[in-house]
Amino acid sequence: MREDGQRIVCFIGVGSNVADPVSNCLESIDRIASFASSKIAQRSSLYRTEPVGVADQDWFVNCVVEIQTPHRASTLLRILQEIENAMGRVRNERWGPRTIDLDILLYGQSIIQEDDLTVPHPELHNRRFVLVPMCEIAPYVIHPSYGISMMGLLNRLEDLSAVELLKMGPSICR
């Protein structure tokens, strides 16, 4: 926990392309709220997204959640990795298929460079599958390294990979 007891606003990227990706994403968000002692402030819609890096795999389901957490970034990372492991995440191939992927995109306006954690996420500004849902819930949040809003980053983006809004009934969209 943070020594000052304050909660930090963080953005977490959520993605899955194994088994039931929609359920995996929604379950991971529930687990973040439960296990990370974090309040889910808002969640973007779910998006069906073209794989980036390794093209020969199923498309992903992605979203972004805004949380308020009492944890330091390193503790939050450990909790997110524990959630991934509990949900069956196996790390065989970089950018390969995964049951769940939870990435710290932003931790307040902090810039963190540690051996196992870089925040802002080093690829945030290059990925349409992150910027589209991010802009849905926080278009005016400023990237702390570049001083540009999320919408500004999306408008400058060269990545043309497909990002399609998933249309679902209210029973699925929490």
C-alpha cells in the first residue's frame, strides 16, 4: 500500500484471444476489483482487434479500465500477474495467444523505469487496440512522456490494424 494512503488513478489494458475472450476480459476486471483492492472507475467497451506482432492467431478482445488503486505500481504489477497466472496465462511466445493479458498503461502521471516495469507502457502510443478504447473513456488524459492527449496520439497513429466495437446486450456489458 502507498504510505500516504491515497489512491492513484491508473489505466489497465485488458486483452484475450483464447477460449472465451469476452468472459476472460470481464472475469479479469472483476478480479482486479476484488484482489487489487482497487475501485473500477470506468471501463471502455469491448473491441474485437486484429493481432499485432504475430498475425497467425485468433483476433483479440480488448478493453481499457480506469482504476483507483492504493497500491504502488510494482505491487499492482505483481497483483495483475497473479491474476493472469490464476486465469491460466502461459507465456510461450511474445505477442502470442493468451488467456488474459493485463498491462499497466498509465500510473497517474508517473514515469517509471524499473527492471520489470515500464510506465507509461512502452507501446501505448503505437497501438490502435489500446488507444481506441482509451480514447473512449479518457481522450484528454495526457501521456506523461510525450505531453500529448490520448486523442492526439490516436489522431497521429500510423497503425492501421482493425479495431471493431463488439455489439453485445446489456447482460454482457457490465
